[in-house]
Amino acid sequence: MWRSGGRRSLGVLRRLSGGSAHHDVQRWRSDQACERALQYKVGDKIHGFTVNQVTSVPELFLTAVKLSHDNTGARYLHLAREDANNLFSVQFRTTPMDSTGVPHVLEHTVLCGSEKYPCRDPFFKMLNRSLSTFMNAFTASDYTLYPFSTQNPKDFQNLLSVYLDATFFPCLRELDFWYEGWRLEHENPSDPQTPLIFKGVVFNEMKGAFTDNERIFSQHLQNKLLPDHTYSVISGGDPLCIPELTWEQLKQFHATHYHPSNARFFTYGNFQLEQHLKQIHEEALSRFQKIEPSTSVPAQKPWDKPREFQITCGPDSFATDATKQTTVSVSFLLPDITDTFEAFTLNLLSSLLISGPNSPFYKALIESGLGTDFSPDVGYNGYTREAYFSVGLQGIAEKDIQTVRDIVDRTIEEVIENGFEDNRIEALLHKIEIQMKHQSTSFGLALTSYIASCWNHDGDPVELLQMGSQLAKFRQCLKENPKFLQEKVKQYFKDNQHKLTLSMKPDDKYYEKQTQIETEKLQQKVNSLTVKDKQQIYEKGLELRSQQSKPQDASCLPALKVSDIEPTVPVTELEVACAAGEIPVQYCAQPTNGMVYFRAFSSLNTLPEELKPYVPLFCNVLTNPCFEEEEHFKVLVKMTAQELSNGIPDSGHLYASLRASRTLTPAGDLQETFGGMDQVRLMKRIAEMTDIKPILRKFPRIKKHLLNCDNMRCSVNATPQQMSQVEKEVENFIRSLGRSRKERKPVRPHVVEKPAHNSSAGSPQVNGSQIIRKLVTDPTFKPCQMKTHFLLPFPVNYVGECIRTVPYSDPDHASLKILARLMTAKFLHTEIREKGGAYGGGAKLSHNGIFTLYSYRDPNSIETLRSFGKAVDWAKSGKFTQQDIDEAKLSVFSAVDAPVAPSDKGMDHFLYGLSDEMKQAYREQLFAVSHDKLTAASNKYLGVGKSTHGLAILGPENAKIAKDPSWIIR
């Protein structure tokens, strides 16, 4: 996976909060793991490694142990923390000097088989032989990172063995290079009469990546601001340069970059460090001797005067004003990121300058009304050896470029003159302190990502983690010199000659021109081929197709067994009580480090249908009260519309799936209204309105329905000691909302009343009466098929097909859950990614029983829908083994048992009504899934005419679809 720039990262706060909402960590105090690590002494020799430093980092509840490998000089950092979700990563400094994408193609190809595990694609196969909580690989501008995490010690050893062998001893077969990187192949590999075209996973991935105008801008910004060395090229690969890469160059790059002397190893969690060191030394490092890698990045030579460039991009079909699609930013080169305190200070300074409606650049740029949002990559970017700061606007008229530049210069002068309000500085520091207390479940992943760039350039990763001392030093600097930050602004912005102004404007023929250049390059390649070359290409195409179709022997790979899975779910103690009379509140006592997490859930059932599309916008305004004022509200609308539009290239498969499920359930219709293409178009329309008052007038009406006790239930996660105080605060909050003076009529009058389960003791009772959950139903709803094609100016497609099956509580749901994973791993991966050339694809099943087949950045559309049909036929025919079923179960359980943070415990019960008893029953159904149950579920739900299907495609024009009247074209 290619990782470009930082996108809109606001530094420390975002990068260390790291985590997913769904991922369990019971004990987050500095206990056994930290105590064990503190026993190590500097100079200790352990399995070929020497301990160099042992440091306690109490603010993050961890102990850091820094080591080096005696024979190779490989660096190692272990962060011991009482967290069961253990993580490993190995990182190599990869510094390409051209845009062929060699580090990115290598990242893909090393995962295609190795010395000990020579089977095809061991990486994807391990997804189904493991209980991993995360597995991936990333190519950044100057390093490549291979991380995984798991809660199971045996699984950790298995995955570590596969990762070590893949990175240090890969097969790097020519066929794998062609498949993952690029190749010339007939459009139909079995018909030599069809034209030769470019194919390849990375080639298609990068074509998809550069349909995103924000990414185009960010990439050019880095290339032009740091033009002297590796940052002047595209590490992920320019689709027009990738076909210049040869297999020999790939092997050479591996030999020079993937050596232990150029590696940094990282482990995190509560597993034993000695076991990790022993395995890494024995299975990999003992076979190497130290070399001096020539991969360091020299400092960028500073400019003696500012520079400016203009680039072009594709038009935005969702732009609110076709004449305002230009982007401009002003960027400044900053010091080396290995100066930890200076980087910390500039990161905070960046947040003060651009974060929130009270920041100077927000007021000066966003509120000027000249554009729709900040330019891409706004703020501090610390992913390159020397950091940079960038600020500007997108969605402006070309004539306003100079105006934006003037505003930037003027705002810098004003900040130097006036500084920042003390309360804003204090609020930001408080936010960092809160973030350090918040526990995400993928904290190891957040940490390895956070330290990667600094450590890559020989900075001190432990110093980087000591945020408590950095905060204290920052406060001290401010105290000693109240103009501390103003002087930094003067030094790095006003007096800095290394300043780049980059502007980007749309070209209606951009994609046409790109296609033309690609066609010419293709023609050039084809014209240089001899008859023998063409014959070889045809034969290699057949060989590749034949390999992809062969049954695969993965017996060489390590695997967990279904018997390794925990048989029972852990119990979550919950209490449900009534506040302010009759509002149900769920209380869950958890070790939250003194943080309180409150949520309120409000039913929409009394809200009139015509107001529902405006609920997401209402929620935005609710959390940003200043936006209730008309001019501020216009700014918010433009920013929201811009962000939704910019998000389509990265989330096209989700938009396709939402649209495809729209007509299958009442909830599906609401999801499309709130978060699908309907919402994207609605926001575009609102942003285009000259008079926005009619929209603002809807909000008081929505507020009466949603911020109303009658429609609400709440939940709280906090420490046991905080609960009595929290109960009082919740009571005060609910009383402040008030109630309806008159009975509000439900839009859908059919409500099923069910008792709310209590995980610890059946149905909860309050003062002798049960807590009741009111479930809205619509007995008149009839699912129907709809096929929608959204025309977008992208060279790739996003395809979704949804089938209405049965919800979580139905015994067949477990079979369909396993089936979705089975179809992904054993059929769709081969058909859609390996044969079809899409970047991704698969099947999934939601709680409410929507079975989704999807593809991502796909060169095909109709052919992919045919592959979905073939996948269903394959499932019905039962052409899978017991081994396949067991692997699918492992994969499903790795998601079912994914860690849950203390802040999120009990959320399944609060949001979906799932008690521990229901989850245990479902778990037993998953264990009991058999071959017969899988084929029965396939035949019962997935076949044509069995259930209602919905289809959607986002992508370029398609002649076949255009002629088919059953498709709605938007």
C-alpha cells in the first residue's frame, strides 16, 4: 500500500490517537510488562543483541528498551506495555531516485513467496490462517514498513516467521514482478488477436491514486519543495514511469536496501522480548554480516529566493462552482525532524495557526469566502527528513491566487505582531494531555507510525515518545519568553526564503491527455517488440493465468487451528438505570485513565421525512455552535461539500455499496441519505445556493425532535470511582434538554418493544419495571432491485452488489458470515485482483444481513459483476474443503475478537441490543458452521431470484451499460 504525505494531519494529536473504534485491552496500568522490561541493564547481551538504553515513559504507560544487533548493526526498539494486542514491524530506509515505483512494487513482490514459504501469495493466505488484528505493508516516501499485530503468542511467532522470511529471503519471481508491478498482456490473455495493454496491481493502484486531486497536489508539493534527492520522485510510482522498471532493477533494489544494517525492528506489548530477539536472530539476522548502506537522505540545499509552480489536474464533477476549481498553497521548508523539541514546537505552532474556527488562518482564509476549504496537506508535515508547513485554499477562482498569497503574508505579519491568546495555547496543551490518557486498541500501530520518519533519519524514537518532558519544556520556554512562538513564526515563515507557491487548476482534457501519453508509451513498447517477443508475451500471459487458476498448496505456511480460538466471550458488566425519571442510561465501569466517555442516542422516528437529509449537516452545526450564524454556516457547507467530493476516490467502493443496498431495507435508504452519493449531491446543491437561510430555518425544527428526552437513551463509560459524580452530570444534562409539550406523531407508527438485555443478569429492572427498547419497523416496506451507474471522470471503477439476507439474530447469519470470508479468500481475490487487475475486492456481511460483493480501483465493471455471479455459483457448488472452512473461521474470529478499548466496551449492547448471551450464541453458531450449512445458505439466499439484489457502479462511461435500459445513469 502506498502512503503519500500526511494528507490533513494535525500532528501529534492525530498521529498518536491512532485507533479504530472497534478494536480489547483490560489492563493499561504500568504493570508486569513494564516492570519486566525495567530489569534489563545497559550492556546486557541477549540472543545476539546488546541493550543500549532502558527508559520508563510513564505518560504513555510503557518502558522503552533500545538494542542493537552485534553482527549487523540492526536497530531494535521494544516498547513494553501491559497491552495484549502485541505488534511487530520491520522498517527499511528506501530512497528511490526515479518514479518507476521500485520500492512500492518491491513491497508487493516480497509478499508473493519466500525461501521457507514458496507458495504463491503467503501474505494473503496468512490472513486466513491467523487471528491477527492487523496485517499490512506501507511504502512511504523514504521508508517501507511491514507491521502486524495479534493477541495470540503462537500466532505472533507464526506471523513473525512469515514476515522475516518475506522481507529478507523473498523469491522475487519474474512472474510475480509482472503480476504485481506491470506487464504487457493481451486484453483477453487467451486470445492473441486482442490488443496488448498495460496491466499490473501497482500500475492500476497508482492510476487510481492519481484520480484524487488532493493527492496530485500533495505529491507535486513534496516533489517541488524538496527537489534535490529522493523526495523529487514518486516512491509509489508514476503510472507513466512504472513501465520503465525492470525485474533486474527490482532485485538490485532489494539487495541494497533490504539488509539488516538498513533495518529498524520494533515490537510492542506484553509478550516476552527474549522470545522475539531469539527468533529474529535465528531465523534472519544470523545469516548476515554488517554493511554500510548508502541510503541516507542528504539535507535539502536551502533556496536563496522563493519559487512558484503551476500544475493541472482533472475537473471535479462535484465542484460547487465550475469556475472555482483552482487550488493554491504557500509552503515553507522547516528544520530536520530529528530535532525532536523543535519539531514538537512547530507541530503545536501549526495547530495554533490552522486548527479550529478561532485560528488565524481559518479566520483569514476560510472566512474570506474565496475558497471552499484549506489546500491539501495543510499544516505541519513531518514525514520527510526536513519538515514543511503548508497553507492555502482550494475551490478558488484562478484570478484570486495572488489575493490568497497576500492574505497568507498578511496573516503571518499579524501573528508576529499579536501572538496567540493564552487560552488557545492552554486548550491545545490540554488536548494533548487528554490524548495521552485516551486508550486506542491499535496503540502499537499508532506508535510505530509515529516514530517511523524520525527514526528513519537516525533521530531518537524514545525522546520523541517523552511527550511529558516536551510539554514541560514548551511551557518553560513560553514562561521565559512570552514571544517564543512569535519569534518562531518570524524565523520560519517571514524570513524563510525556501518558500514555494504551488497552484493547480483543472484541465477538461486532463484525463484525455494522460490516456494519450499512456497510449503513446504503450505503442512505443509494442512497436519495439519482435514476433518472438509477442509470442513470449502471449505464452507468459497464459502461464500467469494458468498459475492463478491452479489449486494452491499452502501447507508450508504455519497456521492456528480452530481449537486455538477462545470458546467463550468475555463478560462485560453493565448497569442500566433511569435518569430524570425514565431516560435509560447504560453505565459501564472500565479502566479509562480517569476519562469519561458519554454518548446519547436519539431516535429519528418523529422527524418528518423531508428533514432527514439535513441531519448530518445539523450534527455538524451542533458540534460547532458558531456555525449557526449565516456567514459561518456558508463556510461550513462549502468545506463539507469539498471534503465529501475529495473523499470519493478513496471510498468509492463504500459509496457503491451504500447505493446498491439502498432499496433493500428501510435502514439502507436512510444510510444512503445520510452518507451516500445522495448526501454528496445534496451538499453540492446547498453549497451552490445563493440564499442559505431556508436551510438554517430547518435546524430549529430538527433540534425539537432530536434534542428531546422522549427520543433519547444514553451510555457512559468511566472508572468506578467516577460513576456517582457522572450520574449527577447526566441527570443535569437530560433535565436541561426538556421534553415535548405535545405528543409527537411517529413517522413510522409500527414500533416493536423489546426488553434491553443486561449482560450480567438477564433483563435489567429499574424500580420493578423493565427497561424497554423501542424498535421501529415498516411492515409495508418492499425491497426492490435497482441498478445505478454514477458517471465519474476516473480511469477506474468501484463496483458494489448487495443482497438482502437475514440479520444477526437469525441462525443462518453465522453461515453467511463465514461464506463471505470464504468467497473473498478462495474465489474473489483470484478473480478480481489476480485475474481482473483490481486493487481490491471481496464479500462482507453486515449486522442487518446485507451481503455485499465489491471491488476497488477496478479496471473492469460489467466483467466484475459477472465474477460476482460466478462467485455465487462457486459457493452453491460447494467447491471448498474443510481446511478452507477452518481458515475462513479463523479470519472471521480475528474480527469478532478484535480488541475493544475501555471507552467502547458495551457499545454492541447500547447500539444494537446485543447482550453477551446473544454474542455467545452467535459464537457457537460460527463454530458449528459446516460444509452443508454453507451450501444450503448459498442456495437459499444468494442465487438469482432467491433474494433481492441491488447494483451500483462509480466510474467512467460504459457503452454496454448505456445501452441497457435496466440501468439508471446519474
